[in-house]
Amino acid sequence: MGCYVLGFQEIDQTQVAVVGGKGAHLGELSRIEGIRVPAGFCVTTDAFQRLMAEAPSMDDRLDRLSRLKPDDREAIRVLSAEIRRTLEGIAIPDDLAAAITRALARLGEQAAYAVRSSATAEDLPTASFAGQQDTYLNVVGPAAILQHVSRCWASLFTERAVAYRLRNGFGHRKVHMAVVVQQMVFPQAAGILFTADPVTSNRKVASVEASFGLGEALVSGRVNADVYKVRDGEVVAKAVATKQLAIHASPAGGTQEQAIEPERQEQPALTDAQVVRLAQLGRRIEAHFGRPQDIEWCLVDDGFQIVQSRPITTLFPIPAAGDRENHVYVSVGHQQMMTDPMKPLGLSLFQLTAGRPMYEAGGRMFVDVTRGLASPASRAGLLEVLGKSDPLIRDALQTLLERGDFIRSLPDEGPGGAPAGGPPAPIETDPAIVAELIGRSQASIAALKRDIRTKSGSALLDFILADIQELKRSLFDPRSLQVIMAAVEATWWLNEQLRAWLGEKNAADTLTQSVPHNVTSEMGLALLDVADVIRPHPDVVAFLQHVEDEGFLDELARLAGGREARDAIRAWLDKYGMRCVGEIDITKPRWSERPTTLVPMLLGNIKNFEPGAGERRFEQGRQEARKKEQALLERLRALPDGERKAEEARRRIDRVRTFIGYREYPKYGMVSRYFVYKQALLEEAERLVQAHVLREKEDIFYLTFQELHDVVRTNQVDDPLIRQRKDAFRSYQALTPPRVLTSDGEVIAGAYRRDDSPAGALVGLPVSAGTVEGRARVILDMAEAELEAGDILVTAYTDPSWTPLFVAIKGLVTEVGGLMTHGAVIAREYGLPAVVGVEHATRLIRDGQRIRVHGTDGYVELLP
């Protein structure tokens, strides 16, 4: 027989599987010195499992439930109601009922109790499941308590709980229900204490919400709460709400609403001294659990009782600095167009590749810009560079600097964090320089592919480590940086001078269409050429419309025209197949590994374009750039001192067109090397699987490069660590990374601070000139992109892998991006009006809605 009842004093936080998240936390809370927890006990998951075993047809119903989609609300409603009715209809077995009533007798049978659900997947560090199951207050008498225990068990299958589990990938059989039975307290005031500010995430600011009576009024949203902010032992902000009602215990059991007398409605529910005392208790609880907490409290006779504490799961983690100094971190993902979390192997490899230290938090990378901001000598340059990349980052940093309380100024001669190395030396405008850089990189990658074949075991890891130095030499080659900066500075010069001389905004955008040597834009046009090979063969087109298996290329040969199609796709993959969405993370599946990703794009190109579109598209862009150049030079010559101005502009245009295409190349070279490393590491992982060291090849993705090195050397792996990393990665996927984060955990948000857009428009950064109107296609997964000619792509971010979609659209809107990020560069080269950095664009713009994109002025209008 299982153990059906445990008192709080018998429970600690290791017993989630027995008493659920809420029960485990209450048991642990009751052990903390100085924390008062109302007495109670838990009806364990053994009791729930026994009841489930006695329920008729439960296995079949759970199977049906598991097969439902999270958005199939009607089916969820019907089946979950059926399961709840079944569970509530089962009589609690006598021995189980006796165990519960004995525990009640010890505490007082006729006392009032709160009966609360406590699921095993609740109040976890990575998923709160808040509000998914039920709580019943002021329950009196053994019969009523047994009835409400049954209701709590059944509440595991409320519609909202079932849908939450389906959405978050929790199996219905793996989640069990315990029930907390806890003595009621009848407070003057109650509420919630967050030991980190839930609005800004600042870990040094506690936030208290308080109302009169039971906390249920506040939790259910029926009253506005008083809100207090506490920092360093004092109330630093306070907003007292008008509180018109309170919830109190009803003499007959349950609760009732009561109106608050008018003279008390605007009185604070707590004194400042009580708020500070409560915040101190919160810090004690937080220290015990080791992470910020969301705490439910009651004030009874000037003493605080704690009725629940759970981790706050929505806070973005803080990079570990290893000291107590103030630090300011800027997101790398917002520069790299990759704001998804990365797996440990991907993170560590990028850290080894980067030119400066990168700090990890929440599966994302950050750079520490504190020193650069602290020194006046480097501050202006840092803000200018970051501002050109992402104005919201610049504004957030400016906001922090203006507060004056976080960053201590260093003397001018102090060490700076400005972009390293100062301005590059001048360089002549010579196309041979670009050809030489590309040739050198290609030769180096060919040598890597040749030499890595002979390596295995520790020697392979050592070889990759050494080759990363070669990769860094290529990425940070002074000549390479000179070319990129020459193009960028010439672009800035053209935009500034042509605006001053001619009133022409973002003139360089048209001038950069169809430049030579842009490996990313060539990739999109080359996929149009592949579509040309496939289009004449109807059997191949029909076959591709139903492809699901990654081995489809091998099947093509049996169709008419299939060999030509297969060879064209393979040739394209040989050149570009190392790319994919989020390609800076080596663990992401490449197009060569998952070629089905390309199929929707190929089908779209076959449907939307005529043969020869790739070449025509490039030539059209080249002609538009040429016409724009001639028109601008003609207008300049008509100005005072016009010949000099025209000649200066012509030289800059030549410089931009010679060098700007190379901007995309270093990343292509890096990703090419990453794929070579990945293939070799997966072969090594296969050996480890065969040797029973690893369970599956992809487990290496959850180890850092150094940890993998140790596993290869010792043939031993830490399985619990891999499981823990997988859980952490899943939790990171639910987090939104901030652009700017402090070592206090505070998320600093920036704003555009512009008033040049129409009311209701969504403001962003203009990166590619022109105005276009059309149907918005909100696409978060490139594999699901079904575009019609003339659509406007709206997405979270675009890295080079999105480029093949750019040929089919006529405008671009993204939530993340800057002037020189890949999406912006390619949008300009393809002549697509584009606005990036539009916060929450994928939520505010509906799929299919008509919008107007103002790529010159940087805003998006939502049309009726």
C-alpha cells in the first residue's frame, strides 16, 4: 500500500514526485527559520494513482487526449469534462478516506481549510503551470474536505491544464496530482511578493502587491492591488489603488465578496514598515531556494504567514560575472540575427570563434560593454556603432547612462571598450582585393576538408581547436576588415552628403542593388536557376508537392527529368547546403541535412517566376543602380561646386559597389568551416554511441566543446548533466532575450523617440528605401513559407538562410535588425523596401492583413 498522507514537517523540496510542486515548496518553507506557514498535510500522488487505476477506460481516454492538437478546443473541452466527471464520481476507498480524516483529526476536524491542487509538473524552475489547477478555500468538515480532494484530482484535467500540457509537451500520464490541505488563515490583508521586479526583472527590487481580505481577489483579477517597490530596505515607489471589494470567508463555508466602506477604499493595505518587513522575509525565502520567488502571503495580527512560494520562471537569467561590480550586457543575437537559444556546443564554439569574450545566459550570448560606456573617450564611438546597428540598443544604453546611478565614469585615459583597433588603414578601390580574399578563404576551406578526414578521437578535437585559430585569422584579417569598413563608410558618406546636398534620403540603398561577389544574394538567385531546371518536368513538380522524407533526392532519379532535378539541387547544396536558419549555432540542422526545408521555396519559385528570372533579376537591379547613379551625378553637377561634389560621390559609389558584396562573405566562410567540423564531430559521436558511451549522437550538442573533448578522451559522460541541459534548453525557448541587460537582472528597453510617423503606425529602422503596399505574410518558420508574388514578409529576424525567400517578396518587416545586418544588406541589393527593428511586429500585424511599408522613413502602416 502506498503512503497516502504526509505532514508538512515530513516534506522537503526533493519530493515533488510525491506531493507535487506546491506541496514540496510548502514543506520546504515550513523548515525555514522565521517563516510561518499555516499547518497542513499533503494527500500524495500515490492516492491519485490508486484512484486513476480504479477509473474505467482511463487508458483509452488518456490515449485519445494525447492525440489532440492544443488548438482543438472543442475536442479538449468534451474529453476533459468526461474524464473529470469520471474521477469525481469514484468513491474514495475507505482506507484512503481514513488516512485523510486521521490527519484532519490531528489538526482539528471542524477547523476551516484550504484544499489546493499540487501537480507534479507545477511550480518547477522551468514551468510554473500557474493557475492550471484548482484551489478551494474555507472548506469545513471531513465530508466536504474529501469531496474537494476529489475535485482537485479531477482538476488535473481542466481544459486549460490539458491545453497547457499539450502546448508545452508534457505527457498526461507523466503528470500526477497531489492535494494540499492547509489550515485557513483569515487575514486583514493578503497578496503577492515578487523578490525580483516582474516588470523590469531587476533582482534588487522586490515588488509587493496587497489588498484587503483574502488574496483570492487579487489573484483572480477582481480588484486592483496596492503596489510597492522595495530596494535596499526602503520603499522606493508606491501606488495605492482604490479597493472597492474584498473576499472574505463565508460562515457557511467557501468565500464571499464584501464591499469595502468608502472611507477605507483608498487606505493602503499595508504600512511602509510592514512592506519592508515582508520584503526581508522574501529575501530569506529567496536565499533558501537559491532563485527569485513569487510568494503568496497573508497578514494576520501584524504577523505574516506564507501560504505559497514558487520560482519566477519568466525572468531572463543574468550572465555570470564572477564579481560584485555593476555590468551592462548587450545581446549578440540581436546583432547576429539569431535570437533563439543556442545549445551548449553551439555556444562554446561561437565563443571560441569570437574576437572578444562572450557571456552566456538563457542560451544566448552577450558582450559586456561596461568599460566602453564608463570611459568618455570610448563611449561616443560605442554608442554610435551600436546605434547604427540597432537604435533601440543605443537608446537603452543612453537611458541607463542618463540615470547616473549604475555606471561609474572612468577617467578619459582609462581602458576603453570601443570597437577594437581604431579605424582601419585606407585601402584603394580595387576589385582584385576582394577576389584575392575570397580565393584565399576557399583554398583554406578546401585544405580543412582534406586534412580533417584523417583525424579521429582526441586528435580530431585538437585539430578543430587549431583550425579555429585559422578561422579567426580569416574573420579578423585586417585586409578583410578594411574592405568591409570601406564599403560601410562610403555608404554612410553617400547617405549623409546626398541628403545634405540633394535632400535625398537613403540614396545608397538603390546604388547597392546587384553588386558583384555577394554570396548570399547569389544564393537566392541560384535557387531560381534550380527552379528553371525542374519547371519543365511535371512529374518532378508533382512529386515535390508531397515530399516529407529527407531522402527524397535519391527517389527523384526514377522520374522523367528527375536526374536533372536531383543534380541541380545537389549542386546548389554543395555550394550553399551548409547554411540554415540560426546558422551561427553549429547544432542547427543544415540544408544538406534537411533538404526538405528547400522544397516550399523551390515550389514557390516554379509557380511565381518565368524561366531566366535569376539572371533578369540581377541585370534589372544593376540597371536601376546605374540609372540612379547617373541621375544623382547629373543633379550634383548642377549645384555650386558641382563637378567636385559629383566626382567625390562617383568615387564613393564605385567604392560601395566594389566592396559591399564582400560584407556577406566572412560569415559564409565561417559557416562553411562549422559544417565541416559538425560532420566530423557527428562521426565521432557515432563511435561513442557504438561504444555505449552516449545514448544518441545528438547528445554531444548539450556538451561544451571542452566537455566533449573530455568525453572523447575518457569515454565517460555525465548523463544527468545532459538531461539537465536538455530541460534548461527547453525552458530557454520560452524566454525573450533582452537587447540590454544589467548585472542586477534589469532589462533596459529602448525606444525610437520619433514623431515623424502617422498615428497608429509601427515604427522601426529604415534600412532599404522605397514604399510598398501588399499582403503581409507573418512567417516564423521558413519551412512553412507559402508566398505569392507581391507578398510582404513579416518575421522575427532574417539571417542569410532567409535570402531565397527574398526573391519572391516585394517588402520586408522584421522585429530585429540593423542597417548592416544580413536582411538589410540583401533587401537593398534586391531593391526591397524594408523596415527592421519593429517591436512585436509578428504579433501586431495579422497574417494576410494589408500593410504599407515605408522603407525610406522607417515605419509600417496597417491598412483597413
